Amino acid sequence: MPEIIQNVLYLTTPGLYIQRDHLTFLIERDGTRLLSLPAHHIESICIMENEITLTHGAMQLALEHAIPIHYLDEHGRLRARVTAIPDTSVTLRRDHYRAADDPTRCLHIAQAIIAGKLHNCRNSLLRGARETSDPTAKDALQSTIDALARLIQNIPDTPDLDSLRGLEGAAAQAYFSAFNHLLKQQQDPFTFRTRSRYPPLDRINCLLSFLYALVRHDCISALTVAGLDPFVGFLHAERPNRPALALDLMEEFRPWLADRLAITLINRQQIQPHDFILHPGGAVELTPDARKTILKAYQERKRENLHHPVLDQQITIGRHFFVQARILARVLRGDLPQYLPHIPK
Amino acid sequence: MLILITYDVATTDEEGARRLRRIARACADYGIRVQKSVFECQLGPKEWVTLRARLLQEFNPDLDSLRFYYLDAEAAAKTEHHGTQKPLDLSEPLIL
């Protein structure tokens, strides 16, 4: 566990110019010096805007410090990733690919991942049911909570990945059908009807998609740092350009990190209807200012401490990604019998 | 760990000015300048070994002085800043 607090550098403003100054990143805009950041503080760089210049020298500095550079589009989707040629153990990669080729091991890991996700969904709804005073909402939440409990019990009996994916689909539908009852403010503009992506067709999907993209970015970084290949998954099938393992790892983080943060942002009215641009044809996009608000809230949430049961210590939420990636690496090496998803209390 | 580095470099000659530049550069590579010859560096053991060796190599023990303060989390949290040039907190979200 590195002792230094490392941080993700998000670049979102057009016109930024980032160059190397010895061991620091020097960030300028219109010839004015904004910041000088020592490289060892940076865990990854996330470029979210086209009109940003990162000089070759700055890129070299990042690669020398094993800082991956991620290029994301305006929805937060990963477009490109620049990393140094990895020097991580090639035996771990081979173990990883062997496990991915073995349907039984795939199923075991995928079952653990889905169990983690559903437990976290259920806990989130339980919290919603505790906090609401509306009897209709309470009933709806309670019936979904019971349905999820039954589905969790059925996970070990799923014979193959397809039936597990079917179970997960049913669980997701139940969970999102109860999702609206978690909103205490602004229910009307943020009503959840159905999940839509590429492009999101309403505000809540737009907000969720952006948060998921941030979580996915952190999962890719954590898996890369752990020496795994983010593109070879267990639950998610491999497809060109799809970070399947990052999608696997993020499942357990969706309910308690991304969904909860979306609910908080809406309930505290930090995000409001005017933060979205509704395009003709139905696509919905966040305004640049709203993206910054969400990024700030997300980064601040990641700085909060949370107890990790395996390590039995308090670590920042941002470090939980790295710990979970390392637990997965230990499973693939054969040092641990089963993957242990993180289920916060 | 958080290390506070302060220095005095005798700049009466060209050689002293050079030492001052190089010591300031070494500190800037690893930390944040909080005052003219005061840097706060949040470092891991590896970085600290490198930086310390670099500083001890650059300074002239007969003419200059270096001070290293090792601050624990409690001491770091108790730090106050008043007035201009509030330094950047590198643990805050870095969104530009």
C-alpha cells in the first residue's frame, strides 16, 4: 500500500498545456502557469477534452512513473490509453488467461462478482427503506429487497454463465424498478424508466452513465496496476475494445459508489435539470460545469475512509479499487480459493 | 509521510546561487513550495531516500543549512495558513 496519497489528475478545460518541468508536470493555460505537480502524486491522468496539449516530455514523465494516461470522450467513455510497456509478472497474465479459458473458474469468479453486486444493491435498498416514511415506497422497496434475497440464494445453483447473466438481468430489473423510491427530491425530472446508453435518453441515465464511466476508469487503472489485463473478463464476454475485466470488477462498486452518489447529488440538488442538455432526437448530455461538479463529488467521495474487512483496516474508497484488483490477482494466482467482493456495511 | 524542508543557502557568490537553484529544484520535484525557502513534501520511503540524498549532495555543510521536519498526520492536520499564496493541497480533487 503506497503511503503517498496519490490522486487522479482530471483535465477538462480546453486550452490546457501540460509540459514536463524536471520531475513535475507544469500546467499552463494561455501562457499563464496554473500548477506544478510532482509526478509521484499522480496515479493516472484522465484527459476529457480535445483541445488539451500534453507534450511528449510530459508523456515521458508519466511513463517513467508508470502513470497511465487515459483519453475519454465527453461522456466519459474510454477512447485510448497510454501506458509504459508493462514490467509486471507475465506468469500472472498467463494465469489470468488460463482462468478465463476455463468455464468452471469463470463461473465461480462471476458468481462471486454477482453475489457482491446483488448484496450491495440490496443493502442500498434496505437503507432506502429505513430512511423513507412513505408506506408505498417502503412496501415497494421491501418486496424488491425480498426478491433480491431470493435471487442471491439462487446464485450458487446457476449451472453456467448464461443462466447467471439471466439471473443478473432479472435482479437489475427489480433493482432499477425500485430505484425511484430512493429519490427524496426532484423525483419528476429524474424518474428512472429504463436503462438507456449510447446515448443516454434521460437525465438519470445520463448521470449514471457518467458515474459508471468514472468507476470504469478507476477499475481499468487498478487492474493495470495489479498486473492484470483489463480486457479479459470472466462474467463479461470479450469483445474488441471492451474492458471486460474492468466491467466485471466495477459490478460490486456500482450500487454503493456510483448509484448512491447519483442519489445524493439529486437529493441534495447539487445536480438539477438545468445541468443537462437535451438534444433533438432524444440524446441527453451533461453541461461542462455539471461534469466538473460530478467529478469533484466523486473524487471527494473517494477520499473518504471505509473499513475493508479483508485487510481489517480503514482505507480510502479510492484505494478499494486497488485492493479488490489485488484480491482478484491472488485468486488467479491460486493464493486464494475464491474472489471476495467488497460489501460495505 | 509529510516532510517539511527548510533551507538557508549562502548566495554571496555565483557558486552559492547555483546551489540555491539546485536545492530549490530538488524540493520542487517532490513537493509544494509553501514559502520562499520552505517546502512541504508528501513522500513515500523511496522518494524520501532519493530526495534526501540529492539535497545532502547539493548543499555545502560549511556555508548552508538544511532542516527536515517529519510531520505525523496529527501535526499535518493542525497546520494553519494565513495570508497570501495558500499552497495547493495535493490530496484535494485535481480537476482542471
